[in-house]
Amino acid sequence: MAVVSCPECKKPTQSGGYESWQIIVAICFFPIGLLALLMSKKPTSCNSCGFIWQG
């Protein structure tokens, strides 16, 4: 996962990613399974201030 900075407190945090089931469906049912990755990602939350955003 990528490291991004929080828009509120500017501290680095891990960005949100995909759920495990989305990755499994994308691999097993390629190329139609790629639609599972178009569904929402997990939101990113800051460990310091608790701010949550989609990024």
C-alpha cells in the first residue's frame, strides 16, 4: 500500500486499498472480474487524528 499524507494533520499514513474478495474475483473471472475492482475501495483513515477520506 502507498503512503499518503493526511489532509488534516499532514502526517503520513497508509492509504486504503481493495478488499480481499475484490482481488480474488478479479483474478478468477478475468477480464469480467475487473468490474469488482471498479467497486469502492476501502477509505483511508489517519492513525493520528482519525480523519477518514477516500484517497
